[in-house]
Amino acid sequence: MANIIISKAEDGGLTFYMPKKDLEVKVISLEFEAADKWGGELKLASGQSYYIDPMAAPSLPKSLRARRLD
Amino acid sequence: MANLSKEETQALIQEVLEVYPEKAKEDRAKHLSINDQAADTKCVTSNRKSLPGVMTIRGCAYAGSKGVVWGPIKDMIHISHGPVGCGQYSRAGRRNYYVGTTGVNSFGTMNFTSDFQEKDIVFGGDKKLSKLLSEVETLFPLHRGVSVQSECPIGLIGDDIEAVSKASSQEMGKPVIPVRCEGFRGVSQSLGHHIANDAIRDHVFEREGAAETVEPGPYDVAILGDYNIGGDAWSSRILLEEMGLRVVSQWSGDGTIAEMEHTPKVKLNLLHCYRSMNYISRHMEEKYGIPWVEYNFFGPTKVAESLRKIASYFDDSIKEGAERVIAKYQTMMDEVIAKYKPRLEGKKVMLYVGGLRPRHVIGAYEDLGMEVVGTGYEFGHNDDYERTTKDMGNATLIYDDVTGFEFEEFVKRVKPDLIGSGVKEKYIFQKMGVPFRQMHSWDYSGPYHGYDGFAIFAKDMDMTLNNPCWKNMTPPWKASAEEEQQAVA
């Protein structure tokens, strides 16, 4: 499990940021994006994917815990 | 001047890599690449440990924390905790200008160190630190706080600087901030920035006993990541104030701890050096809901672009203010460009700096009709390179953590008319007969930010490039050979 921050990108998409590795990548897709169920599998532009437990849609930016899937 | 095609540039990289042993070649190949605006996925590898045995130009975590982020905060005393050298060699070299009386209420150019001796390494230096802190309080009663910047031995011997700081802080009633920025942490100064940002987050924001400072206003902004090198922050600040914003804090050039404490109350954080202060910006965005915007104050094109971008976060009065400021300086800028562009047009520049400049100054050179043919970061990360791609032309060189050898070879082949890098590179290239500007400290000139800064920037570039001394650069041994040949003839 790693601490990450999800925030809104300038182009309207989402940005994934991992402070520990200083890694800032665009999020390509998010499994759930509804207001009451948000989260699930995150696909990153770098090819990696992470999982965050689904939750009610938070106000961004938000610090979260994520698990690496690959 | 050779204009290299994409294939030629690729061949050049291969040729330079040839001299390395197999393993090193493989590693270095990932750090060198050709800019391609179309492909946005593949980037150079960055933020990795430098190879043993090559000349790297990087600094350490202590340099990132004490030298960059904490050092310029003028009303605090920054103790270089450990042996004397780190503090002394980093003293006042960065030209972070400030107003104040040094030694009375400002301490920017002074060096405070605990001067570790063998016995401190053996028996621990906590007692020495606590004695030092009380001495500081006696000798400099007007200081507003102390930061303890750890040097390598502190982490190695495991001193508890947090406990000493806490006790001393209670004793003197001022903040004493322990910063765990031992030089061995991380691969470059970049981690030092991060550690320093975290220390500000943990020890400065919402500090107990912090004074209520200014009444928050609707147009409050903070300048983050401007270190006031040669007065940079001042020439940026006047533009923002002219357009109607109120700059309540400067981080950290000419900054104070009170300004930092006030920052969580601003409406917008203006981020100049993304690399060294994005951490605290992200924190403030999440915790206090303050948006942040990156801006670029090098060269009139980028200044105008940035002023409009900043204004878009505010109401119409600020937007009008931005247009007014742009219009006001337009004539002055046209004059500067009319004067210097004919002298500089078409010249090629290679850059190798840190932080933000490898991409930010490109616009300023382009305003003067110059072209940047190679750029690289000492300690940039992936996100820096992503931001660089669109500012750079196609088929130009990108080099991460370039080694002394690679840089020299690139210069020999690309033959730029001007190089912008640091003091360690300066004399090598000047001896090779290539005009050089220090782009870390503006070569003892500055400011370069904002409209006023651009006029100085243009003058400096012209002064360096068109200096008559470059015509007299034949080294003595070659000169004598020529003379001999003439004598024989």
C-alpha cells in the first residue's frame, strides 16, 4: 500500500501523484466514477495500474492509500 | 554552427556512449534522448543515482534544504549542524538578496555551524546543539526562529535533534525546526527540497504561538519558489502588485517566517520553481483548498502569457490590470528586442541547469531570436521532462544528469554559440572558447525575471556573446605552432 494524491489535471482529467517516488502521471482510466461509488482500478499513462477502495466521490485533491496491481 | 538532424543527433548520442563500459553505457543511454514533440509517452529516465566514476554536477539533500529552501528565509537562523565545511562552502553563494540589517534582524549571508569535532562524533552532539541554541538566543535576540539543518554525520551517529529542538524551542519561546536533510539522503538535492517542504508543513503551518499577522484580503497571493536571485522576486512582485494583486508572502527569497505562516490564508499560490515547491503547494491545495498555478516570468511572451493565466483566477478588475501591465511594458520590450535581436538572432544555446530554468528560459531566448538546441536538468524528475517536451524544438538534445564528459562532447559537436550552466562548467567551456553564462546565479548579474529582468537578460546575453575576447581564444600552444609555420614559410 502506498500513499498517493489524486488531483484534477488542467485538461479536466485526473493526475496521480506519489510523494514517496515523486511520480506524477496522468490517469488514463478509473473504474468507478459515480458520485456514490468512486475508485477501483486506476490505469496510469506510465502503464502501471493501482487499486483504491471504492468510496463516495471525494473532493479533489485527496490523499489516498493505493495498492499496486501488477 | 552545425544544425543536426534527428539521425545525426542519434548518432552523436551513440558515439558519446561508446567510451563507457557495457553496463554504464546501458544506464546512461536511458538518460539521453532527442526531443520529439509528437511522442508524449516516452521520456528520458530521471531522478536516478548518478554513476560512480563519472563527473556529475549534482548537489546533495543538504544543499537542497539549507541552500535552496530554508537558507533565504532571512529572519531565521539556519544552523548547519555538523562539521564546518558544508555551511562555509554554501555560505552566501546563491545571491538571495534581502532587505534587513545582517547580524541584527537578518541572517541570510551569515554562517552558523556547530563545527563538529571528533569528540562530538564519538559522544554525540546533542549537548553542543543545545548550548549553541542558547548562545544564538543571547547573541542574536532579534531572530525569529532557528532551523537545524543536519549534515551527514547527524544521521550517521543518530543524534536526536528533534528532542533538543523541542526543548530549546520551549525555552526561548521561538520555533526551532529540526530538518533531517542529511546529504546522503536521496540521489540529488531534489530530496532535500522535499524534506524541507515537509519540515515547513510539519513545523511552520499552524504552529502554536504563531502571531496573527495580516487581515486576509480577496486578492492575496503568495509567490512560491522564487529565491530572489539577484532580486528576481522583487522584479516579479512589482508586476503582480501593479495588476492589483496583494503579494503577502515570498517563498523564500527575501522571505520571513511570518510570511510563511500567513500563506495558508492566501487565495492563490503562484509557483515559479515547480521542482522545489510543488510539495507544499499540493499540501496547501488539499488541506486549505488553495489552488496553485505555475507561471513563467522569463521573457515578455511568457510574462504576458503568465500574467493572463494568473488573472484568470480572479475577477475582471485583475484581468484588466493584467492587460494594463502588459500594455504598459510593451513599448519598453519592443525597444529591448529591437536593440538586441539583430545582434543575437539565429544564435544557438545549450542549457544545463537545475529546477525550472532548463525549460523556463527557452521563451526568453526565443524572444531574442535565439534557439535552444539542447537542455537538461541536474535533478529534474519525470514531470519536469514532460513539461519540457512542448517547449523544445524537435530533434534537439535532452540530457538528464549529464556527465562532464558527455557535456563536453555534445558541445564539441553541436557547437552552440552560448552555453548556460553553472560555475563548475563555466571555466571548461570558456577555455574551449565558447561564450558562457552562469544560469544559476545569473553570473553575478540579475534580476532576470519580469519585464525589467528581461532587459538585463538581453543585455547580458549580448555582452557575453558579442564580446571581442572570443576572437582571441587561440590557446598559446596552437598560437606558437602557427607562428612557427609562418616562420618556416
